[in-house]
Amino acid sequence: MQEKGEWQPCVLGLDLSLTSTGIAGTDWARAYRPGRRRSHERLDWLLAAVALSVKDGADLVVVEGAAYAQGGQAGHHELAGLWWLVTQYLWRHRIPYAVVTPHGRTIYATGRANPAQDFPRKDRARIAKGMVRSVAVERYGVPCEGPGRYDQADATILAAMGLDWLGYPTVPVPDSHRRALEAVRWPDLIPAAAN
């Protein structure tokens, strides 16, 4: 377990969204909200926000992958474009990245892919988001507030997954949750610090 003040790699979590992109590190999270920007202007603005966050050197970025069950939702095509712009930027700048499915992120946080399955179907997504947010706040101590709180929480969990995979977990995580790490295709190119 990492002690306060010990060196650890810089790992960032990214929860890409057209309305509120969550970006988090070890003990912080923020949401970038593009406001009324649309189309190319919005994609450019969000890419610039991500680039600004990683410009000082990230050893690993953990990006949430597509929620394929949500493929028919409005903006799916544009969101896929944002995902490719961001991962292309990371690749071009030789920043290693891993992609985690939404279920993988939820398993790491709660131990279950569908933690709210015992609730009425119409409430499950909202309740599951709240459960993940509670973990980000209570387990990791990262405040996730305001309109982008769920995006901040998702990014916090993604960053924690990357730190855990590199061997720098910041808090104890049960094996039932850590099993989510096995389903991730981690990058071949890893930071020298992890060797």
C-alpha cells in the first residue's frame, strides 16, 4: 500500500463524454463540460482539455471504453469520434493507455457488473452510478461533486485501477473487485518506473 509522500507513477483516468468528460488522478478529479459547443468545436475543446491534463507527463492513462449496449443513443457517432481523437493523441505522444469496459470499472468499484440489479429496472443505472460515486468518495477520498460528479467518480476508479495494475494501489481492494484487472488489455509499453 502506498504511504503518503511516497513516489508513485502518474496515472490518469478518463471517462469520455460529450457533455461532461471526467479526468482524475490519485487524489483529485474534475469534469470538463463543453457547454453549448457542438460538433467539431466540442470535440476540439474536449481534446484540448485532455491534452492539457496529460501534458506534464502521464505514465499511464486508463480510458473507459464504449458502452456497446448504449450504441443507439444520440451522439454515439460523435462520442466514438472523441474516443478515437483522444486515444490517437495518447498514441502519438507515446503515452501508454489501457481501455476498461464500463462493466470492468463497475466491478472494480463494487465487486459486481450490475450492482443495482435488485432494484427496479428504471432505477438501476442511476443507483449504480451513485454506488460508484460513493466508492470514489469513501474508499479513495476524492470529492466528486456537482453536475459532473458521476464522470469524476468513474475517472477516479479508472485511475485507481491503473495504479493497482502497476503495483501502487492506494487503498486495499478486495480480490472480488480486483478480478476486473484481469479483463483489461494493459499496454505493452509501460513506464520505466513499473519495471
